[in-house]
Amino acid sequence: MKSAVKTKPAIAFVGTGRMGANMARRLHDRGYPVTAVYDTYRAAALALAEELHCVAATSLAEVTAAADIIFTVVTDDAAMRRIFLARGTHLLTRAHGKLFINCATVTPAVHVAVERAARRAHAAAIEACMASSITQAREGTLYLMLGGQPASIKRALPVLRELSASLRVIGPAGRAAEIKALVNMVMNANTAALAEGLGLAAALGHDLNLVREVFSQTGANSRVLQTDGEDMQRRDHACFFSADHAAKDSAIALSLAKSKELRLPLAAATLAQYHRLVALHLGHLDKSAIAELTFPGRSGVGRKRRPR
């Protein structure tokens, strides 16, 4: 008697931007059937569907019907509410038995609301908050922080292990999102501080290659120095993590601080800098573009204006 062959669950993706598309490619490469993709930017979904030989769904209910596990990688709270909680059909339409893995950085309360709504629909939802970038998504080396019901997380682990080199279970719904907000808050503050340090070094006439080497060997070292330092110097702001998202994520952390009546002046100052960048219509650039506010001679935005 032949033993039954265990088949891999069908996968779908909502959100086919840089992260979602590369996660889908990774799972396709690892032998998972990616059956449907969906994006409000239709051209992106169509291109990825053609590449992966799957359906570019025209509705959210079609996505759910096509897969066992649905990943969502959307932009913000409003997008999460639209795909899960809007009136009419959405991802939870006829979702009995489905598992939703939500990877967007949104407020913890939204993750909690989605998880509760999924349970009411006899489905399951977890958060898998990502602390990595495009390259790691494609290579399957994401750092993932997980939140949700233990049974749902256990069900998700086989597919998440194909995407991640490091998985950390944080706790119930919303708790991983809290930690992710803190990660990005600190990262954004480090980025702003590095931009100021290198900007001042440039104003003083120092060799920035030397300055970055000294930083790397002293207390000024950071992960951000490795990822953004040279880009700040060379003004290479090709987007891996946008300034728009940096502003959004720092705002999430500050809203959590406000709920606990806690003042975070460094986080507030960092958010103000990213809001300045967005106001200059540079929010689509990588977060390293915050250096455009601090380096001398860059459109004049980094210089203190003299009184007339």
C-alpha cells in the first residue's frame, strides 16, 4: 500500500510590491503552489501572475477561494481595514478554515481586530512582522516576529521557515506589532542621528570614508551605518525602506507611547524630520534620504537659515 503524498498548501498574496512579490517568488521557488495574487495596482499583480503562472485575482474573495494560506503585505491601517473589515466582500468572505499571515507594519489594534474578525469567520490570522528588506525576502532570510494564537502560529511555521532565517514568537495578537514598531522607531532614530553625524563631518571638511570607518570601530557603530552610511554619502537613495514608511512607523510607536503617557523626545524629533522629508516630496525615497536634510549644499535644506 502506497503512503499518501503530503501536498503543500496553496498560497496567495495580497500586496505585490517589493516585499510581497519577492516573498511570493521565494515560496514559488521552494515548491509551494502560488495560486493567486492581488494588488490595487493592477499592473503589478498582472506582471507577477504572469511570472509565477498564477491568477491575478480581481476580487479579495477570489483570493481567499484560491488558497489555503493568504499572505497580506499592505501599506497601512486603512489598507488592512479595507481588505479584512470593509462592508461587502473581502478576504474573510467564505474564509472557513483559511489561514491569514499578515506582514504589514500597522498599529497593534488593527492586528487584534483582524484576528478577532478571522475567528468569527472560522478562520485564523497571525501577524508575521518583518524586520528585514527586499534581499532577505527573496533569499528566505527574513527576521520574523510572530503574534497570535499558538495553534495558528504552529500551523504557519512550515511555510514561514521557507521565508525566514530567524523566527521569534512574541505573544498574542498585537504584541509582535508592538515590538516591530519599537524596532522601527529605534532604527529611524539611528538613521536620523547618522545623517546628522555625517552631515556635520562633511561641513567640517572631513573625509567621509574615514569617518565611516572610525564610526564602525567605535560607539557610533550601528546596523544603519552598514546599510545607509555609504548611501547617504553618495546620495544613493534607491528605495529599500521608504521615508514615507519610516514616518508612518515612528508615528505608530509614538501613539503607543501616548497611550502610556510616556514622552519620547528623540522619537518625536525623528518623526518631525521624516515629516519634513515627506513635505519636500521625497517620501518615496529610501529612509537614507533623511541625509538630504542635514548635509551642507543639498538644496539648502540642511543649512540653518540666517536672519535677514
